[in-house]
Amino acid sequence: MTEFLVKYRDRIYNIYNFLNNHPGGKNTLMRLKDRDLDKELAKNPHSKSAYYLLEEFAVQHQVRYNEYENLINWDKPMLWQVGFMGEQYWEWVNLPVNRPIRFFQSDILEKLSISPWYILPIIWLPIITYFFYMGLNNKKIINICMKIIIRIFHHIKCVYFLCIVQNILPSLVLGLFIWTILEYFFHRKIFHFRPPHNSKVLITLHFLLHGNHHKAPLDNRRQVFPPTFALFLAAIAWEIYKAIFPVTIVYFIAAGSTIGYLSYDLMHYYLHNGAPLAESYLYTMKRKHNYHHFVHHDQGFGITNGLWDQILNTDLTLRELKEPLKW
């Protein structure tokens, strides 16, 4: 089967490729095959973003819809075009489409700007292991522990291990906690910063960092951060960590933050493509992330957790459902 036809306002839509991505679950659509959606959508109002995305699956596009997307040339690299959209950029970037986005003319640069999800653990797990290794082999930790052991205890190996663990666990937790702050801050204040309409540079930067994902949320090539840029930011963060934290714990804190980042990117990919079980933690977070994309762009900034959304009053209230969603 390559067709799943529905009708809305006398127009035909083939939503076959949208079934697994429908924020309201695949199960809510299956009974609507070959049916008219007018009454169904009247009973269950959808956002402007949802209706806009629906037009992507129209068997024949409407002129008025194409006129909006014709603000840029989709057949050419987009990164150098969006800066010229001016006042129309913010409205345009928050109206989703089902199209792949190409940034660069160069194939090499384009490949560096995208990443499959499985590349992330291949790159970041060795870095996390390195942080652990360096932390465990840090001479200052060893010297401190050995002095305490020699003065107080006889069972050297057991207590030495305990002393190391006492440095590791609090530092890891601190690193993870720091990541939750960074995750929320970057998503809310940087990724959702509204660039001035007269700044081509800031519009282009916004589109590069996050705007492209809101414009094409179904493009799974751009649902994780490309490692080339992430490693550059990580190098800056590492220099800041070394300047702030004692050398005895800095490696473990960095390991905790890196674990937090890796969890964030993998979870973000899963929230878009996975099928979590009803009422599970990931199920709730997937629903909230869908709300963030299609209903409330200024709420629901947490990906791995909702802690700071709750504290800073940007949490989302989910609608009660008659039956669980299934993706």
C-alpha cells in the first residue's frame, strides 16, 4: 500500500507517508481511510501549523499555498536565501513542510551538516570513556585518597575504591544537572530567539541552528546535532569547565554533562520517530514535544526532562484523551 487517501474541503490528500508521524497517533487515522475529514476536524480543532502541513500531502497543491513557499527557491541551497526573507521569515519558519532541506551547494559541506542518529554514540561514548579514564587516573585524586587510606584504614583496596566513588557520583550528578540547565537555556533563549527582521546574519544563524528543524520537523536527517559543530561547542565548554571546577572532579563533571547531551540528542530523535508505550515517561515527553512543534512554539522546551519548564512556567498542559495514542 502506497496510498492512504482522505478528503478535506473537497480536496484529496494522500497521507500515507504521514501516518507514523501524526502527532495524534497512527491509530486515530486508520479508521479515516477514504473518508471525509470535515466533520472530524470540526470536532477536533487543529493548529495553523497542522493545517499547513496537511497541504504538503495534497494530491494537487493550491496556488495560494505554493505562493508562500515560493518566497524561496526549494531547488537551491537554502542557507543563503532565508536571510533575505526579512519580516516574513518568522511566520514562514514556523509553518512546517514535509520536504528535505539542503543547506549548501557543496556536497562535502552538506554531508557535514547532517547526521544519522547512530553516529552519535560512536563519537560520544569514547569521549565519555576518556573523561572517566582521565578522572580515575588523576594524580591528585590518587594522592588525596592514598593519604586518607594510609592514615585511617588498613583495607587499602576497598577504601581506595570507596574514596574514588565518593568523587565520581556527586560529580556525575552535578554534570547531569548542569546539562539540564544548558538544555533548557539553549533551546529557549538561543534556538527560539526571534532574530531581527533586518538582520540577515541572525536570521541565517537561527535557521542553521534550529529554524530548519521547525520548518521541516519530519526530516530525520536533521533531528540530531551534527557532530562537527557539536564537537566545536564541546571544546569551548571543556575550557570553561577547566577554568571553573577543580582538577580533581572536572573530568567526572564533564562526563556527566556529555552523558546528558548524548541522552538529549538520542531522545530527541526518538521523540520524533519512536513509538513509546502509553503513559510511559517517553510517551508523555513525545506528546509534549509534538505540542511544542505544532501548537505552542513558546512552551515545552525540555527534551529529556520537564524540570525547568515547570519551574519557569513554560510547561505544557496535555489534553485528556479518550484512548491512548499509538505511533
